[in-house]
Amino acid sequence: MARVTVEFINTCSSCAGSESAIRSTASRFADSVDVRIYNAGQDFDYLRKYGPVSKGTLIINGKKKYDNLSSDLIERVIAEAVGGAKET
């Protein structure tokens, strides 16, 4: 099964809660998920891929973007992307 790529562009200090929720949720699917966290102002790799981002944004497999984040949404979209794979 292909691994799911979860990217998060952290644009502000209030996004830290979303970052920890992403890491926590992804750790439950450790064998199926790769996580990449970009910090705006420090990391610039995401600019070439996604352009300028001014709001904390979660990106699944480089295609689906979510910028209105909550812990429930983060858990749901990562679980859906993994396809209901067994949690570790």
C-alpha cells in the first residue's frame, strides 16, 4: 500500500495546536503516513509546490488542501487518506 503524505504549512504561533494534532494522529498510522511540517519564514520548499500561503494549511498527498482546521477534521482526513488502515 502506498504511503500517505501529510504536509502542514505552519504560518503562525496559533497553528501549533494543529501541528501537534497532526503529529499525534499521524503517529497512530506510523507505517502508512509521512509527515512534513513547513514553518513559514524558515522553510521555503513549499512555495514552489503550493505558492504563498497566509493561513495554516494541511495538504494530503499534495492534492487536497484544508485550511479551516480543527482536531476532528485533522483526525478524519488523515484516517480517510490512509483508508481506514489499522492503527498502530
